[in-house]
Amino acid sequence: MLTMALVCLMLVAVTCFLGTFSPYYDDNLPQRVGMAVIFFFCVSKMKSLNETQYVETDLLIMYFGMMVYAVGTVYKVARRPNWNGVERRKVQLR
């Protein structure tokens, strides 16, 4: 169960990190800040799980749900018709 929890948290962390800086994911600033917070949560939780070597079942189910949601969002963004960059939104940081 520990390995599954770590894999779930790793996929969520990577997805949130890439989504935060991706111009393909159309979202607003609070959503990007929220993804950054989830990224830092996943990284800190992976560290604590690695130290304690124990995960509770209800938290494992929550991590699995977060992973399914993250993978589904990546799938939705990846299958957009404008993925080839024709109408890609430009992200401008000020």
C-alpha cells in the first residue's frame, strides 16, 4: 500500500507541477496557485510517508482519487483539437 500511495502522490505532484507552468492548460491564477499548493503538499507527504513507512487506508483512497482526477485532466487537455499549437494561448507573466 505504501508503494501505491507514493506512486499516486508522485503522479499528482508531477501533473500539478507541469500544469502550473503549461500554456496548454487554460486556467486562472488562483487555480495555478492551488496546483502549486497541491504540488508542495504531495512532496511533503511523500517525504513523511517515506520516513514513517505507513499509510492509512482512507488516505490511500484519497490519493488514488486525486491521481485519477489528475490523469483525467491531462487526458482532457491532451486531446484538445488545438494541441498542435494553431490556437495556443500565450502566457504572459508581468
